[in-house]
Amino acid sequence: MEKKHEMMSLEDSEQLKGRMKFFEKELVENHHIDPNLYVEYDVKRGLRDSAGKGVLTGLTEISDVTGYKLVNGRRIPADGALYYRGIDVQDIVNGLKDRRFGFEETIYLLIFGKLPSKEELSRFLELLSDMEDLGGRFVRDVVMKGTNANIMNAMERCVLALYTYDDNPEDISVENVLRQSLELIAKLPEIAVYSYHAYRHFRKDETLFIRNPQKGLSLAENILLMLRPDGNYTELEAKVLDIALVLHAEHGGGNNSTFTTHVVTSSGTDSYSSTSASIGSLKGPRHGGANLKVQNMFTDLRPM
């Protein structure tokens, strides 16, 4: 009986695809825009103008990216440079030699505009630690439900769900948005790792590992602690991940996800809606999704 129902469903699906072909053809034929009109009316295509230069949606003092020099009006390729609040990220990374981890300090720098003192950093780390717990109910009712193979989609769904667990989600005052932003920073590592484990368990039939983050560990250390089935990692692995997080923390006001944040928040929407939209943008293969392309490239280069 079940097989018959399954075959009927497959047949219905094929019929639906056949009917959809007509409408797909109609859509393509009736929605063509002459490319010359973009030049005539000076309309931007996404984040690029007609010359291929990036389009900014606002001004920022948070970060800047340079990849070329202007010489006699011509763009000359140069070694890339990334600046956080006017500080070269290379200097931030070099300054980690005498310390273990720098991502949390980088967060402080990006948000508050200056590097923290030891006392300020200690208070900041304590605050993030207090905010990182997702709660068993959220993990059970949100993270573990409706798993999928793409962690970015899982994170987007979970961020939207956090709205329901916030006692004051609509308040967009500076104080409340700061609180929400710090909570998102603290909770997103758990959301990402737990979503991965849920996918491996429910879709791949593997053993489910859920390990709580430990107070006193850096964000990079806790990611590895929660990610590994045995909870083990080396100091070198944690330092490499920490530097990767520093480099990915920000990269200019004109990238696609930051652009999305500017556009969506301009409507006065809540923090969770704007962050979810930005994650959706970041997932795209021409933005953060490019990381997956690099992994695929490594696979192609690997010897048979």
C-alpha cells in the first residue's frame, strides 16, 4: 500500500514538473530587460556599478579594505590590507604572539572603537560567557527540529527563532540592540556546532554529541571543544581558528552582508530579522559561500 502511494506521489510530481515548464518559459520570455537600460538610467546591478566598482550603501569607520593603489587615475593591484578602526589587522595578529587569543579583543575593538584594557577585557569576557548558554529548551525545540545539510540555513532559522525567546525583541534602542548583538555573538558558535551535530545525527545516523561550552575558554577553544566528538584539540588548532575568526570579523562596509544589514535595518526592523537577512546574503556563493568553493577546489587538487 505504501509503495503504491509512493509511486503515485512520484507520478504526481512528474506531472507537476511538466505543468511548471510552461510557466517557466512564460517567465523567462516576459521578464527580459535590455542591458543597455542599466547604463542609460545609471541603475546599479546589485553591488557593482557599470565599471565593476563596488557600491557603498553608507559610511563606516569600522573597517576598510584596500586591494589596489591609484596611480595617475589608474588602479594598480597591490597587496591587500585590512583595517579595523584604523588599525592594520596584520598588527593585531602580530600582537598576539605574547597572548593566546585575540578574537574577543577584536570584537571589542570593532564595537566600541578601541582596544580594551585588561580590566575592560575581563569584564567583557565575563559578560559574553554569561550570554552564551542557549538553554535546553531552545536546543531541543529549535536546533534539533527541521535539520538540513546547510549550516547557514540552520543558523538563519535559529536566529529568527531567538526573537521568540527574547522578552524585548522589537526595541531598537542602542542599549537593547547592543545587548542583542552581544548575545548573538556569544550564541552563534553553539548554534552552528549544534546544528552540525543534529544534521549528522538525524540525516547521517551518526552518534549525537552535544557538549556545553566551558567558562574560561576562548570562543575558538569552545568551538573546537563542542565540535570534536572527544572534545580534544591542540593549542595550535585553537590559535589558527582564533586568527581565522579575527580575519573574518569584518571586511569593509561594502560587502554583500553588511550592505544587506544597512538596507534591512533602514526600515526599522528588529535585530533578529536583519541578522537573519544578512546571513542569507552571506550564504551566497559570491560572498561567504565562496569558502565552500575553496573546499571543493582542495578536493579537486587532492591526489587520487
